Amino acid sequence: MPRAGPLCRWRSRAARVGFGTWIGILLGTALKLGLAFAMLGLFAFAYLV
């Protein structure tokens, strides 16, 4: 039977990597939406002026 120490360390590292991945996905999505709305606002401003 394997020892629990390395297994717990591996799971802890995998949890940190997964958490970092989700943070990156959420920040990337927010940035992409922000840029899309900024472009729409710029196009609307240029169209109306």
C-alpha cells in the first residue's frame, strides 16, 4: 500500500493547478467581454458622431 504523504502532496498540487486554471479562464473571459463591449461602444460612438 502506498504512503499517503506523496499522494496528498500530489493532490494538493493538482488542486492548486486546477484553481489557477479556473482563475485564468475567468479573468480571460472577463477581459474578452470588456474588450468586446469597449469595441461596441467605440463603434457606436463613431457611428453617432
